[in-house]
Amino acid sequence: MTTSWTAIASVTVGVLGTSSIDFTSIPGTYTDLCLKTSLRTNGVGAVTYAFMGMTANGTTSGYSDIHLIGNGSGAGSFSNTGAASYRQSIITNNSIGTANTFSNVDVYIPNYAGSANKSISVDAVNENNGTGAYAILSGNLLSNTSAITSLSIFQLDAQTILQYSTATLFGIKNT
Amino acid sequence: MAILDKLLRRNTMSEVATAIEVNCATGEVTERPLTAAEITQREADAVAYAAKKAEEDAKAASDAVAKDALLTKLGITADEAKLLLA
């Protein structure tokens, strides 16, 4: 079996920043999707990280998630049910953190065009030149069987995604 | 709405909340203002998330107090408790 990756679309945020990055009209011709992000946002509070949310098809209910998290000095887990988005999996660097650094996140979306509920897995880290940077592994579920044709990511504190943040959507095909 | 006001006041990079939208079929990238529905949802998400964070912070503070009280009751330090559990 051969696996091919195709960059479907990519966005780099401009100088004014943005509230969300939306991928629309996602073709249903791939086996899986992978969204790779490098993000920096305004934040709330004296922490160097923040969390993003992601919705599929504009759906704002029926999400649940579970996470493992570590920050170099401690580790833990947490979960959400009844959420309005794939929540607290995609991490972002806050603007009060180390200048010019961005988070790194892989979101894997298997069988996105199928008729099963839509599970995703997320491998995410934020970057910080100091003690305390977070790594998160997450499993998320959207209890909705519609094929995913659009994705939207946004900061959960309703803050701005900053310049030079990037998001690239890949289509993965097994042949 | 005080929490929301606080959140939105810090959103100073752009006067109007916008979305960058990329059409994967055509490759066209557009920047557009959020719709009224999107703004409402964004505000609701922020309020819900702030409430959840406040709940988690309160639980963490409560757990820390309970932990200290238990250590005091047992007459041992946190390091000694770790040894017991190792």
C-alpha cells in the first residue's frame, strides 16, 4: 500500500491577525486529513499558552475529549463532554511568552468523509524559552456522522491569532 | 458579561473580528468579517470556557488546601508522602 500526502491548502496569517482560520469545500477524495498548525495568539492571564477550539462543518455541539498533559514538572489528565468544539487539544503560544515562538500541532482526522462519528487525535506542544512548556496528547470525538467538508480553528478565549501563524491542511490517500 | 468584556478588550489586533477563509476547491483565500451568528457563538464559547477554567482553578485550589490539611493531620511532609507512595 502506498500512502500519499497532498497539501490541500495553507494559510499564513497577515499583519492584522484574525479571529479564525477556516478551511471550506474540503474535497471528499482522500482517506484521512491532517492539519498542521504553527500558532501564536493574544492571551488572557499570565500564562505562556492558550487553547484553541476547532469545529467541523460549523457544528457547535456533540464534542467530547480526553487529554494527557505534561509541562516538564508535572503531568495530568483532563476531559470534557458536551463541548461546543474539539476543545483544548490544539495549543497555542500566548503573546506574553518568548518572542517569535509558535506552538506546533498535528491534528489527524481519519475517515473524515465516512459515515461514522468523527474522531480525531492531536499531538501538540507549545514553545517557551524557560521552565514550563506543555505537551498534550488528545483524543476527541464529534458525535456526528456527516462527512467533514469544513474546519474552523479559533482561540477559546476569543483572542486574535497573530501574524505569521500558519495552518496547512493535508489530504492523505492510501492506494 | 464582565468576563467577556475583559476578554474582548484585550483583542486589540484588529478592530473588526475577521476570519481567514480558504476554499479548498478553488484555492481562493478571503478575509471576511465574522457573521453575527459567528460573533454570538464566539462570545458564548469564550464565556463557557472562562467558566470552565474558573471551575478548574477553584477545584485545584480546594484540592491543594485539602492536601495540606491531610499532611498536617498525618504529621508528614509532601516529600515523605511521596516516599510512602513510591
